[in-house]
Amino acid sequence: AKDIADLGSLKEAARIFVP
């Protein structure tokens, strides 16, 4: 369950890092 939450957070972070 934590892996899924981390993945979502990572995706959001990637979106911020990548314009």
C-alpha cells in the first residue's frame, strides 16, 4: 500500500520537475 502512495507522489514530483 505504501508503495502505491509513494509511486503517486513520485509521479506528481516528476510532473513538477518535467515541464
